[in-house]
Amino acid sequence: MRSIWKGSIGFGLVNIPVKLYSAVQESSLSLDMLDSRDHERIRYQRINEKTRKEVPFDKIVKGYEIKDNYVILETKDFEDASPEKTKMIELENFVNIDDINPMYYETSYYAEPETQGRKAYALLMEALKKSKKAGVARFVLRTSENLCVIHPVENVLVITKIRFSQEIRSSEEIFSPNEVKVTKKELDVGLALIDQYTSKFDITKFKDEYHTELLKIIEAKAKGKRPTIKKLKPAKTTGDDLYEQLMQSLNRKGA
């Protein structure tokens, strides 16, 4: 794997030199956009709005608009904005990872120690495991500041980017069922249904079935065959009684 960032994790006065590697990969099929008339690929071009000519990649710069004028930013400007955060993931405090709402999670990176930082890396990992805590830190990656948590996964430290609070929209405009009354009988059966379906979470049991089926259709069409399509089974109506629907769900699971 190719590292995407090099720097250090700051643990008090201890610096742990690390490299970051992407811990995730896309599972979706790579589909190209084609011209329906001749099936040639469609290419996107970076076009100058005024001249309508394509702009070479090495001539593209980033700018911020102020009063109809642009202030051009160079790579050094991004580093100068926070030089320490471009090379340092500084641990600011420690929290219970269960206290972090899953809505805040973005993507994860594996942190691999450089040779001279292996003992400090091992110490931080063992300390996080023993304390059952996760570290909260900030660092700059690709011209933007990122909030993250540092947590052990098996025998590797993982840096998981999380969103800042202002990036989460308010739910005030979304319907809230505070005024809806649920009977004790309905709640008891709902809890029983949850209990019946409860098991230890095993991510390996969940596969991307949609893309597997889509790939089967693609392979069949490539051979000039008519793909076999799964028939959608109509859902049986169970009436409007919530209690009866819950009871039937319990019976179906037990069958």
C-alpha cells in the first residue's frame, strides 16, 4: 500500500513518527459513462469559462473569492495556516469511544510506526486498550483540518476522521414522534422482537449483494444471454393493527 500522509502522533511530550494508509476501499462496480451512439467513453475536461479552452492540470490554482476578485492560494499558504497540524496529530484529550455518535464518523486510516517510533507506538496502543479509551486529535490532510479519534483495532492504531459538530444538520424540521402514544402491550412485543433478533455483531456476515447481482447481469449480457431477474415477492398485507404485525413478526422469526 502507498502511504497518504507522513508525520507524528503527539502523545504528551512523546512524538511517534507514523505513516497513514487508507483502511477502506470501494466495493462498488466501476462503471464508465459512454456516448449511447457509439459507446465511446466520455471524458471530463477542465474548461476556462472565458476562453472555453481546456486548462492544463499544472496551470490550475486554488483561489478564494472576495468582492468579485480571487485571492490565489499556494501550497505553502495551507502549510503556513497551521504548520504544526500539517505534520502532527496532537492528542488533545481522551474519551469513551461509545460516547461518539456514529453520525460523526467519516473514514479510517491505518497508522504504521516508523522504526524509531515503534516502542512509543506499542505503549500508546496498550494504554488505549487497558484504559478502553480513544484519543481525540486534529490534523491537516489535503488542505483541510480534520478532527479524528485514535483507537486500537486488533494490533494496529487506527485514525478515524470524524465530523465537526457544525457539519451535522439540526433535526428540528424532521418529524419527531413525541406526541404518538404507544401502548405497553405494543412496546413489550417490540422489545421481544428486538431481543429475538439480537446477536453479536459480525461484519463478515453482511455482503454487498446488490453489486454481486448486478455483476451477474453484466456477465450474462456480455455472453449475449438474457439475465435471470429475481422476482419481487409481493408483501402479504397484515392489516393496520400494529400489535398483530409485531406478533406475526415474532412468529415468523421462530418458524
